[in-house]
Amino acid sequence: MGKLTTTSTKNERSNRVSVFVTLLMSYLVILLIPVIVFWGLYTQIERIMIENANNSNMTLIEQAKQVVDSRLDEMHLISRNITSHPRLDALLKASSPQNGTEHYNYYTFMQEMQRYRNSSSFITDFYVYLRESDTVLSPSLKTTSSVLFSDIYGYEKLTYQQYQADILHGIHFNRYLPVTEVGKGLNQKRMLTYMQTLPFGEKANPKGALVMLIEERQIAGLLDEIVKTNHGTIYIKEPAAK
């Protein structure tokens, strides 16, 4: 009789443990189902948010590209007008000292340059370098390359000799220099430099150069408008120094 009672007690305990384990497993399954569902939804939402962010970033970049390209196209149009100007060829061939006719040609050409400058607020300034006479013409002045470099548009990281060789005497076709400090003293500004060899298309014996300067803030201003509209952020990465 004693053995029967002991066996019955063990069976009851075993049954209770079995029921407890079954109930525990049921609760765990019930708890795991919403966790699994939530995790699946979270993963899906995260993927959608990443895709939306990437699409938004690409749209922002494309808008910035279109805006900047349109202003650069405007600058290239002015460049083509200057490089194809009928008076330019005679100016490139003139040497020092100049006669009255050549001085008049300088004056009228500078007036044309002023008209081009007034047509664009994007370009900070530009000038034409005439190698034969070492003359620099801008919409507002006529000077020599040495005076221009030493007093007006010198480059922080270039000597005058480097400036002559790399910018004035180099071969350029719609070439840009990275943004750098240009100018003197309080007038020093961070500028993007655009260069075009004269005459246009010359590859062996350049007779001059067209140089255009664009302040960095002009480009940043174009991008700021897009960033504010789209509540985004744009960073401009400068190329690493070689």
C-alpha cells in the first residue's frame, strides 16, 4: 500500500511538471509570435527608410548638379563669346609698345568684356592674358601679368613663375583649378579658377589665356537654396593633394 501511494504521488508530480512545461511553452510561443512579427516589421520599415533616404539624397544631389551645371553652362557661353570675338585675334598678335589703333582695340574689347560680365552674377571676375605683349585685360582694367599677380589676383600657393607656367602659359581646355585663396590682403577670397587657352583649340603654341574666377560662396549659395528646400545637408569634398 505504501508503494502504491508513493508511485501515485510521483505520477501527480510528473503530471504537474508536464502541465507546467506545456503551459510555459505555450506562453513562450504566444510571446515569441509578436516579437517575430515586430522584428519582421522593423526590418522592413528600416529597409524602406534607408531606400527613401538614399532616393532623397540622390534627388538632392541631382538637383544640385543641375543648378551648378546651368551656371557653369552660362559661364562657358561667355567663354565662347570672348574666345570667338573678332577683335581678339589682332590683340593676341599685338606686341609692345602699341599704337593708337591697338589702344582703341583694347578699350573696345574691355567694353565688350564689361557687357559679358553684367550678364552673369555668378562670375566674380575674369580677364584675358595676351602673351605677346604681356598684357592683361579685364572688364575694368589693363595691366601686366606681374602687377595682376602681385597686387590683385595672386595665388596663395603659387609663385609668380608657377602662375605664369601653370595658368597663363599652360594648355587648357575648359580646365578648372580646385578652390584656393586668391587675391591680396583683405581682398583675398576662396576662388574656383576656370582657364581656357587662346586662341581656342590651340594645343602647341598658346598666345594667351582666358581666366575666370568664381567665389566659393557663389557655389555654396546655389547649394544652400536646395538644402533648405529639401531639409538636407551637402558636403563638398576637395580632391586630395597629390
